[in-house]
Amino acid sequence: MYQEKKPESVSTRPLGAAAVPDPGLLCIFGTGDLGRSLGLRLLQSGYRVVYGSRRPHSCGPLPEGAQVMSHAAAAQSASLIFICVHREHYGFLETMAPHLEGKVLVDLSNNLKKGLYPEANAAYLQRLVPGAAVVKGLNTLSAWALQNGLLAGKQVYLCGNSAEAKQAVGEMATKLGLTVLDRGTLSAARELEDFPLRLFKEWRLPLCIALGLMAFFFFYLLIRDVIYAAVETDKDISYRITISLGNKVFPIVSLIMLSLCYLPGVIAAFLQLYRGTKYRRFPDWLDRWMQCRKQMGLVALGLAFLHAIYTFIIPIRYAVRHKLISTVVVELTNKTPPFVFDNTEAWGTDSFYMLGILGFFLYVLLGLTSLPSVGGTLSWREFSFIQSKLGHLTLFICTAHGYIYGWNKFLKPSTYKWYTPPGYMLCLIVPSVVLVLKFLILLPCVDRTLTRIRQGWERTPPDGETVMTKETNL
């Protein structure tokens, strides 16, 4: 007689049956997005995964190859259990305390805001299950990053009262490609739970600088262009505020932000030359500046994109079409001779657009290689070549783009309205300084000394306390 076969993915072991934990089997409590993504990543790394669920037969699709059981049965089969449920649902764990005796519980929970509960989630979990070893960690990983495998080199933090439990979790995390940092005992759980709640912490300085520069140049150009025309010539050109001013502010701030990406590296190089060693720490402000260069570059790229979009829509603006039609009508009505073709102006215009297109292309290339999914496929030398060599080339081309824009306006008195220079002249100061300093570093005598210092050579100080050494570890 045909007997219906029970699903293989669902355990039929009685809840009270004894089970010896399998070291190659990991348990996950929670079948939501995070639990499914974590299970998929563990399976791809060679582990076997079992899920604990309130409804083993109707918990939704799970990664292929994973088992699903009741919470108690799943807990008995594994010694390492990931808690992928919200704190509000921890109550069932207290009733399961006998099944969790001696287990390692990894708490991945986060809260919606800081200070939501009087104690950390991990501390609360440890109090509910005193016989288990609770480890707080992996809570900074998102379901999206786990699904797409974007874990190589990503830092995760662990804390817990059991060194053995942290070691077991750390070995598992290392196998996933993560970099593990131990933050001590479970008293640090509150700090770890606050990490995911930080809003654009690494972006705050670049965004503040960009917004400050945009505000300054917007009001500066508003005074020079719109208010000056209203006061001196009694012309109302306030319509330029929406498009024309934006199309000046965005490239100006973009070029300054790009130059600020490479200025700290130049300052650090001269500081090492002055000190004669690479073993002294940089000042805190310089260290923080260097750590947010990637974010500055991406902000600069975003502003360059806005500049490109604004430039494309200029021909369809009403003011531009009206001016063009008026010029044609005047020529036809008065039968004035056509404009004389100026070869110099044609060269300048074409060179201006060519440098702008090439600079924008390199801009995008730098932005793409800064993405982990792209940069991870490059060797260190390839990544350094693109970000450093091509980066400085991008800065040079974009700076030349600005110089050619005003090549015939620098010496004209009419350029300096109310004795103030145009915005594009001001924005050329910082990139020009960076390029000059970089040129000095590339001089053979300077480059040779700097290379030796970065390889470990130290200049003997005046007091003679140390001698020249050669560092073998790069």
C-alpha cells in the first residue's frame, strides 16, 4: 500500500528525545529576511543549517538544503544558535531554558532607536537564559549584504562573557570572510546595538563641507550675478536662480571636493618628509580627513552628475531659445552680416567640452572602482593605479576644464563685478595648489626620499638617539 512520504525538511523527532549536537550544524531561530539570508550564506560556506520555527510546516520558503524543526528540536541538534528575532519575541526563549543549557546564543537583534529599553538586548537575553553563553555580534550585517555576498573584509564586532563562545562565533565569522573585532564582555552590547542606528556617520563631514561650500557659492553668485544686474543695470534675471546658478555651483563644489580628496595625501607626504619617518601618527584632524576621502569623492561625483544633467537641458530653456530666436530675427530684419568665424574661439570651446567629457568619464570610473563589488576584483596595484594615478589625472583634466572656461576673461576688468572674482576663479585655487604640491612630490629627489621613508627608512634625529633602520615588514 502507498504510504505518504513526509517532507524531508521537517524533523519528526519527538521533542523530548535526546540529541547530541553536531559541530557542523548551525541553528537559526527566526525565518524572516535576516534569518533566511544568514542561512543561505552559511550554506554557501559549507555549513549545514537547521531552522527553529513556531510553525515548521508553514514558515515560508527557506534556502535549499536547510532543515526546519520546532524550536526545541532545533536547539537540541546544534550547539551554536543564531537569534534572528526581535526582542519583543524573546519570551519563548525563557520557557526553552532547559533546551538551551550550555548552548552559544548569538544575538543579532537591533532596536529602532537608542535607549528604547533600560538594558541591552543581549543582557536581557542572558538574564532569560542564564545557562547559555550569549554573544552579541553580527548585528551590523544586513540581509541585503548577506544575500549578495558583500562580506569580504567587512568588520563585525563581538562581545560576550565567555571567551570560548566568542572564539566559536569568531571562527564561524572568519569562514564567512568577515573581519572580527572583540569588544570585550557583554557590557559592551549596548554600544554594539547602537552601531546600526548611526545615521551617515562617515558621511557627516563630507556632507557638511559640501553643503557649506554650496551655500557659500550660491549666495556669492547670487550677489554677483542676479543682485548686481538688478542694481547696476536695472535688469531682472532672477529666473537664473533655478538653473544657471545651480549649474555654476555644482561644478565649482564638485571640483573643490575632488581636490579635497587628494589634498590630505599630499599633506601627509610632506609631513613624513619633514619628520623623516613614517612611524609617527598623523594629527587627529588629518587622520579623520583621510578616512572620509571616499565619501568626499562620491559626493563630488554626485555633483558632477548634476552638472552634466543641467548642461544637457540648457538648450531647451525658454531664455536660451528666446535669445536665439531674437538674434536670428534681428539678423534677418536688419540684414546684418553673419558673425565672423573665430578660429581661436572654436578651439577654446571644443577643448572646453572635450576636457569636460573626458573628466566626467574618469570621474565615473573612479566612482565605480570605489564600490566594494568592483574594487574587490582589483589587485592592490590596480586599485592604487586607478585611485591615485587616474585620480590625479582626473583632477588635472577637470582643473584644465575650468581654466579654459575663463582663459580670455582673467584680465578683463568687466569680469570682476563689484571687484569680486567669478566663482570659477575661486574654485581653481585649491585644485591648483594640490597639483603643484603633487608635482613637487613627483620630482626625482623628493620622490626617492619619500619612497625610502615609506619603506621603513628613518632619518637620524639631531640628538642621535636612533639610527637609520630598514623596515622589513611593509
